[in-house]
Amino acid sequence: MSKVYICTAIPYVNGNPHIGHAMDYLLADTYARYHRLKGDEVRFQVGTDEHGNKVFSTAQKNHIPVEEYVQENSDKFREFIKRLNISYTDFVRTTDPEHVRSVQEVWKKLEPHIYSAEYDGWYCEGCERFVTQKEYEENEGCCPDHQKPYQKLSEHNYYLRISDFKERIRSAIESGEMRITPEFRKQEMLRLLEDAPDISISRPRKQLTWGVPVPGDDDQVMYVWVDALSNYISVLGYPDSDDMKEFWPAAAQFVGKDILRFHAITWPAILLGIGLDLPKNLVVHGHVLSNGQKMSKSLGNVIDPMEVLNRKGLPAFRYFFLRHIDSFADSDFTNEKFENAYNNELANDLGNLVQRLATLCKKNDVAGVQSELKLTSEFCVLMDKFEFSKALDLVWGKIQQLNKQIDDQKPWELAKNGESERVQEVLQDLERGLVDTAQLLTVFLPETAQQIIDIFTATAVIPPAQPLFPKN
């Protein structure tokens, strides 16, 4: 049994949970359930990023104390995570006193790589990040995500000397010590690393009041990167907890493509600066598109994950996003695709299989079966490579094969011809095949898989009162 630590990027609490957050949680949860199925001990972190000017100003506009505002929004994410049945073990908030203590320890250890200087350049208020001159020119002076001009800033900040770590980071990426999946993201990060500048890690208190104070300088507040990124180790009790020794480095950190540069360059620099190993894997997913377009409030095509959950339930939500949304590339969501997947695959393939087989078992007095876990090498190879949609394709192939097996072997005709022993053999073989498949399915659809296992391992097999996935 191994100790496995899995991380998700913590969302900023200045908005509601969206479909991109669901992708982080679902991918990480799938990997966590896979390792538990193998018998590993899993720590699985989620949380919320709660500092920064946007949070503070929004709270002021709404005449709400900022502490109350971040609590309210953190609770929204906690409820969303619960609704998705995410099997996390640790929830971290960047306003937690334990996190603040840990982050200040990180800063102190980084001090040999920190210097102070005047910043004179561009800043995006919406992204709450500094922008290089090259990026400013490429975007023609306007943030593509927020459609607002970059601000010109001149202020005194502390900087982290990324140049101290570039060669070590490059070596880790190229050698696979810190593996970036998919491969094309690895190449993208190697190109970005070449021109990666030293980064500002503080802002004057007069510009940023809501944040972690810089140790030894009351006029400066830590900027987001040291604060938010350090949550991955603060939740383990850095610097003095035994959990750090047992679970770090992370087996996998799941991030969206838009924040990969910070996880592949800034975060490794911080870790190297404080003498810790780098995460073993950075797993990068793309964006969920709506009818082929990037989601935008102005276009009116934003997918509300709660609406999708309410319409067909959690198993259908998990199924679609784990099988029909590519694990790595941008993928498209439409209501038509979602409904087709529900009716043709969940209802016809799986729901119909369970109903038919359970009914045949009951009619022919066939008892449930016991089955040992069988993790095939093909399944494990795909899961270890984070090819979750392909692994679910593999499981679905087994479901379709069982449907074909029923049609080919026609147990109802065997019963009609009085071949009762053969009926028992055929149906119990089908039961074992379905229970074996359901055990793999627990990684993706835990609730549905457990229902199937309960039905076909019971002494008396009883069909569900209604199909697992009733059609409209």
C-alpha cells in the first residue's frame, strides 16, 4: 500500500462554482478512487483562495464584512463539492490561521531568493496578475479574458528570483521528474520557461489590504502566488507536520490550462527555494466549450453545472464529463450531446442491461454471486497515464459486450427448453461479468456502481423498482 497525495487548484471565491471547477474535482476524484480501489492510502486536497482586492472590494460594495463574504462564498464551493460527491479528505482556506502561519514560514525560507525592486509595468485587475511587455503587445494592451485595458503600475514590491531555479526546473520537466501531461503542454512550458521573468510576490499595503502580511515588513502584503500556491503544503501542516514527510511530494496536481504556467514555473521555484521535492505529475485539462465557443456571459452560453445536475442527476453528470469531455483537450458541451449520451448509453446500454439481467435472475431463481476485484493491466495503464475518458471507454466496451452476450446466449430460450442448469451457468457468468465491470465503474460512477454490486451480490436478486436511468 502506498501513500498518495492528490491536489486540485483552489478557486478564487469572487464568483460561483462553474463547469471548469467541476472538471478539476471530477478528474482528481477519479484518480483518488482508483488509488483507493488499489488499496492505497489517499490524501485529497480541495479548498478556496480568499485573499485579494477583488474579494475585498466586492464585499465593500455589498456592505458585507469581508470575513463574512469569504465564508459565504467558500461555503458555496464546499456545497458544490459535496453535490459532486467528491471524496476529498482535506479542505483548506487561505484565510485559515494555520495556512497563514505556514505561508509566512515559506516566505522566510525563500528570503535568500527574494529581493526588493520598483515595478514599472502592466497589470490586469480582473486576473489580479502582472503582465509582461511581450504579453501586453501580443494582446494589444487589452486582457482577452476580461476585455479591459491593462493598467500601468509603478510600485515597490518584493520579487522571487525565478532565474535561480530555471535550469533545475527545466531538468525536472525534461527528465519526467515532474511530468506534465499531456506532452504538448510540457513543450509549451519549456518554451515559456526560457523567457520566464522574476515575479512580483508582494504589493504595497496601500494597494492590497486583504492578504497575508509579509514577515518583517508591515508595509507589504503577500501577492497571490506565494499565498495561494502554498496551500498544497500548508494543508499538510508545513513545515513541522509528519504528514509532510509521509505524503509530499504530491502524486498528481490537477490544473486548468490557463493556470499551468504558475504551477509549472512559479510553484516549482517556490518548492526548490524551500528545499522540497517537486510534484510528480501536473495533469492539465482544457476548457469546456459551449456549442463550440468559449463560455461568456456576454454570449449567454455559460453552462450552469447545478442546472445540469438537477436535470439528470449526479451519475449522468459525472458520466458525460468523464467520458465525453476529453481529459486534456478543449471539448464541447451541448444539451443535445448530453441527452444522447444519457439515452443511448446510460439508459440503453447500462440501465437496460441491469434491468434485463436482474429480471432474468429473479425469474429463474438465480442467486447473486461473489466476485474478487480484477484490475486489468489495460485499465491500470490508462489510469496511470491519466487517460480517464479512454479508461471509461474500456469499461463501457465491457458493458456492451455483456449486452451482446445476453442476446447471443438467449437464456430465456434455454429456460423454455428446460435447460435449468445451463440457465444457472449462463446467468451467473453474466452476473460475475457485470459485478467485475461495476468494480471498475466505481472509479467513475460510484453511486451507480454500488447499486449494481448490491443487486447482483445479494442472496436473492431483485430488479430495481425503476430503471437506473429512466428515459424521459
